[in-house]
Amino acid sequence: MSGLLLDTQAFLWMSVDDDRLSRSARREIENTVTLAVSVMSFWEIALKLSRRGLDFELPLDWDQVLQRQMQELRITRIDLVPAHCRRLQDLPWHHKDPFDRMLVAQAQEEKLAVLSSDRQLRAYDVKVIW
């Protein structure tokens, strides 16, 4: 694996320097040349904020703040493309969350490992690191 796709929670915890980001996850982030975040994470954040919020504060311009942080840290944004959707179609239903399923599909298609505390992702043919 040449890179690491951060799941939404890991991306947010990294962004706000939350203690819930494990030491081993922090080490992986520091030692990985290519870090990536899916555009799906921005969609998921927006939905969470519009429904029930998060258990920590984000600024009103969170989208701009997170994008600036991505630029500063040289984190690549993975956009949604048809090949990801096609890959998603063939995934078994080990996980019901549509965002996590798409992250798996994107990681598989882009040949990335996934940084996530979600143990259900380990059922897929993708390297999961935490």
C-alpha cells in the first residue's frame, strides 16, 4: 500500500487533535507518504452537523478550514468517480453504513489502506489500520 485513506472520524479527530485518535494511528499518519480524504467525508460531516451535530465543536466555515488544513498537510482529496460506484455495487453487505461502504470501494479502487477504528471494515478485502 502506498497510501492511507482516512475515514471521516479519523480525519476529524486528526484535525481537532482529539485524544481518541490512537497513538498507532498517529504514527501511521506521520509515516505515510500519501494521505487521502474522500469527498464523501465532507458529505458525511455536513449530514451529521445538520442532524445531531458532533461531540466536539467545528467552526461555521468548517469546510474551508478542513480544506486549508488538507492543503497544509498535503492531504489528497479523493473525489467520487463512476469506477468507485461500480466497485461499491460488488461489495458484500458486511457493513450497512453507505459512507463506510463507499470508503472501502474508494480504497480498493485507489489501492489505499483505510485508517479507521471501525472493526466491521476488516471484513472487506482492504487493509484497515488503527
